[in-house]
Amino acid sequence: MEKIMAGRWKNDLTRADVTPKSLFLNRRQIMTGGGMMLGAGLLAPGLARAQGYSTDETPNSFGEISTYNNYYEFGTGKSDPAENADTLTIDPWTVKVDGLVDTPGDYSLADLTDGMTEEERIYRFRCVEAWSMVIPWRGFELADLLDKVGVQSGAKYVAFETALRPDEMPGVRFPVLDWPYREGLRLDEARHPLTIMATGIYDEPMPKQNGAPIRLVVPWKYGFKSIKSIVRISLVEEMPPTSWNMANPREYGFYSNVNPQVDHPRWSQATERPIGGGIFAKRKETQMFNGYEQDVASLYEGMDLSENF
Ligand code: MTE
């Protein structure tokens, strides 16, 4: 497969890059910077490639990705989820879709994902505690799922909830957060082609500690927005409550865009520590919107990002 680099991003991967599974150029990837959708036939091939969303950084190993996690329902230590999450039952799995949608209901995972175009995207995943990994996610665009269930006019936000299973999740005995874990996106953020519902890593199904069987990935936001093991998706009019914002509104806002210029009250967010490089690995400068500035900055035009952090 021909590989053409376009600045930092490419959307055409080879087996040597990461993994055999590479499905590309579904209709939403063929978008211009202005957001206008074009048919594949109308598009110069170079332009389509230049719109790719994957990073060309070397991905972390499957072992690193699946053993250094935050999933507080299974404990607050980075190795707790890998040690404890095998108790989570992921089959059967039901996702309730409700609120301002045409076809609300309790969807089995198979029904929810039926008809979605799966592809692989390699994103840098940036956590608020200033560490980062590069992860080859497998999944589909949240926008496709929203189209499938039919978003009604009046919906302005999408709210998400994680399963709450005290019998299977040792961490929810502790009131670290107000369970169930909740997150939310503005509808235009949710519809952005970078936002995916991930169901796997490399060529493997999603490990439980990474949020099996289905989780969100929003690569220009801090990791905590990417909620795991989703059981409810609600289309709502008002900005929904989110777990970290409820726990500490001074430290965690609704938007949580990666922004090296806005420090967390207790630490700088200007640099990050890449996981996997050993303890002497050099810190990297964190990029605005995690490197996706040209793709997402327009969503926040006119907003003060130090107010809306
Ligand atoms: N989702 C749930 N349900 N519970 C959590 O504790 N932690 C978040 C996010 N999603 C979390 C969650 C945080 S803080 C991060 S950094 C990412 O998951 C980590 O995702 P990863 O383990 O796939 O790297």
C-alpha cells in the first residue's frame, strides 16, 4: 500500500506501521477543512490523503496500553484495572439510547454496532496527569451511530454513562467519584469525525481495563473525557453533569481540551511524559488540542479557552 505523508498526519498505513487491519477513507474522512462533505469521485486523491487523522508516531505496545490505565471503578492505581477488570461481564451488553432521538431503546451491542464502518485510527492519547501514549484504536465514528438513532432538533449535547456494577467493580465501594462515571460532549464535538466509539486495540477486542466492550475516544481532549464501558447514551438539551467536573469543578471543566497554555491548578500542562520510554525518557511539549488544532479549533471560535477549560 502506498504511503504518503502529509505533515504530521497520514491516513494510509502499512502493515509495518502497526497492524494488518487498515480500513480507510470512509465517507466522513473525505472532508475538507471547512467541513463540507465531498463525494470520493470529486476529490483529488492528494486532498483526501491530506485529511488523514492518524498520527505517524510509533504506537505503544499492546502490553503498555493494557497495563497502565485509569479506570477508577477497578481501583485508582495504574495497574489496578489490569489486575481487577477481568470480573466485568461484557457479554451480553446493552446500551440504552434515550432522550431526543427518533429510535430510543435498549440496544444489544450487535444491534448498536450493526452497519457501522469499522476502521483503525492511531491517536496520541493524552492524560491530564501529563502522560501520553500512542494507541491504535479500532472503532467507528460516533456520528454514524448518532445518524442511525436519529438525533432530534433540540438536542445540543450527548451524555454518556459507564456501567455501575458493585459486584464486579471493587472500586465503586469508594466514593472517589459520584458513580456511575459520566461524561458529555457538545453535539458538534460528538459529530466531529475524530470522535470515535472504540471497540478494539490493534487487532484485538477491547481489553476490559481499556473500557470493553465499547468506549469513547476524543483525541483532542484529556483522557478522562474518553469514557469506558458505556451503557447509556442520551441526547439532551442542557449541558450534562460530568464526573470529574462534579468531583472538582475548579480543576476539571466540561470541555477539557488539551491545552498547554492552561495549567491544571496543581501542575503544568505544557509537557508530557511518553509512556514506554523508560524513566529517563525526555518529556515532550504538549501540542494545542493534542496536535489536532487544524481539525478542531473552529469548534471553539470565539470562546475563551481559559474560561472554558
Ligand atoms: N472511564 C471510566 N468509566 N472510569 C474511569 O476511571 N478514566 C478516564 C478515562 N475513562 C476512566 C474512564 C481517564 S482519567 C483516562 S486517562 C482514560 O480513561 C484512560 O484510558 P486508557 O486506559 O484506555 O488509556
